[in-house]
Amino acid sequence: MNYILFDGASRNALLPFTYTRPVADIRIGILTIREKWEKYLGYTTSTVTEDYLSEKYPMVEVEENVMINASFLPTKNLVVMIQNLQPEQAIFYEDEPIAFYTKEDQEVDFDTYDVIQYNYDVLTVKNTWDIFSKNEEAIKEDFVLLIEDRTSEPIPESVRVIAPENIFIEEGAKLAFVTLNASNGPIYIGKDAEIMEGSLIRGPFALCDHGTIKMGAKIYGGTTVGPFSKIGGEVSNSVIFGYSNKGHDGFIGNTVLGEWCNLGADTNTSNLKNNYAPVRLWSYETEGFAKTGLQFCGLMMGDHSKCGINTMFNTGTVVGVNANIFGSGFPRNFVPSYSWGGSNGFSTYLTKKAFEVAKVVMARRKIDFTEEDQKILEHVFEETKTWRKSYE
């Protein structure tokens, strides 16, 4: 069967992360949503997403297909139901489609479908804050999926460990003179990853392939460090998608960083308001600040954004794609894509300069900044002009 992941109704609520990727390529837990589905299904998948992303993330359609809503994370019983779908059948969770069977060029009308209700618990990613708030549970589920019928590399003798049965180390990982406490949840250490000496880590925690934890770091549960990322200082309940750096001291909590981000030394995020009130977060859909219902919420930063040393972020700050923030004081709680500046004001970060930086940064990881990447980022620049009206 041919499986296609589609963005669904939550795509805009997941901006700025979905400016540069389909919903399926958001990382939550250890794996991306796509990697989870492919692991469960035993098949590769393609994508239905925004037109400007489709060249990099194309859809592959054949005569018979099953479409899957990427906002839903897979479970064993859900996957079985999807694998057993027949023509003109769909699976719904309340009023939202999870998956449906379709033929090539078919116009789908759910009024003509046999609708099967899914009445079990399922993890969903419908808002940006779901990525960190549901990350603990997602790590636990991915851990079980990844280690099934496999044996961990041995834990080095110099490592102080609590609950070693909840720790899995992949081939090539390096760690020495660190403390791992997996009593509250599993700890996963990916291939060729490194945890430097003096680090203190509590599960649930995931360090993905080729990631690095710097010396003396303090990492609390519910944290995922994506592939090729470098993290130091203090981190709590945060998700770093990949290829991003927070290499020095400073605190981030209840935070999500996209790819190719860099936080300068001693960058700090506030994740709790002084009056302990629930946090509001910028919504691209309503063009206002939405209620999260959360008391703890830090920074949401889109791909390719950077900040200078000693940057301070207020509780519940949203930073778009390719922003460059620096200077003293707190920048405002919403920093549009392609903004250059800080608390004293912003100007437009021109694409020519932004792309020059992207090429250098990506080359350091031996990855090309492709024409596809440039087209996507040019589209984001145009699409986000409305947010920069005050200084363009």
C-alpha cells in the first residue's frame, strides 16, 4: 500500500515550524512524525503539503493510496486499523479524519464513506506548545519502539547511573564521567552522539544521532536534542529539532528550536510569568496572542534564526524564520521572520545576507544549501512581509 501523510487542519497553528517543513517532519519524542509512521507501517511515505514545499517534499500517488493526518502520532492499534482500511472507508477521531482510503484522482466526499470512529487515546500535535508539553510521553513511546528486540551498548564504568534498565546507548556513542538518572523515564543516546564529562541528565531524555551535550550541562526530563545539535548549560522540557546549537551556559525551558538555530552564550528564556498567570503565545492564525492553558512556556524559534550573547527572551516568545536578534533588554514576544535587531527596534534582514549565512552554517555540517531551500525561504520572506510592515 502507498501511504501519504497530509498536513491537516493544524498546519497554520504549527507555524513558524511549518513554514519550512510539512507537519510530518516535526520532531517530537526521539523521532520525527514521519519516522514514527514509517517505522510502524514498514513503508516509506510521501507528503501532501503547501505548494511551495512540494518540490522538496513531493507527493507520490499511485492507483490506491491511504492518506494519513500527520497531526496524529501512530499507535499499534491505530496502525492495524489503517492497514485494514478498504475502499471508501475512513477513520475519524471525533470530527477530524485520521486516515482514509482513496484512489488516484478520486474526489473525496466523506458523506459517501464508511466512517470508523477511533475511540482510544492518541497523541496529537495541534499547537506549537504540544511539541514540548507532550514530549515526555512521545519519548517513552519512541523508546519502546526503537529498542524492541535490541541490545544496548554497555554503559561505561565511569558513568553514574540510576535505573540502567531504562537506558539505551547506540553504537559509536561516547560518554564518560556523567550522571544518568532514568528512574522517571528512559534515556536514549543515539549513534555517534557524545555526552561530555560532568553532565547531569534526567529522563525522559533523547540525544539523537551525532548530537553533543557539552561539559557540565544540566538536562531535565522531557528534553530531546536532535541530530547534530550541540547543547550546554541548563535545559528543561525542550525540543531541539536538529542541527541547532545552544553551546554555552544559560537556561532554556519549555522551548522548541527549529533547525539551524544558534543561541549565543548566556542566552536565557523565561518560562514562567512573574504573576504565575497562564501563558499566551502569538498565533499566526488569529494575528493575536492565543491562550495556551499552560503555566510554563518559553521560546518557539523557527529555522535559521539566531541570537547574540546575553539575549533574554520573555515568557512565551515566538521568533519566526531567519531572524537575527541581539542587544540588551527583552525583544518583544513576537519577532517576525527576517527581522534584524532587538529591544531597541528591528529592521528587515535581507534574503541575500540571510542566505549567505545559511550557506556557511550548513556547509559546516557538510550539507548543501540547495536551490530548493532558497526557494522555500524566499517564499517565507514574501509570505511574512505583513508582520514586518512597521519597519519595511
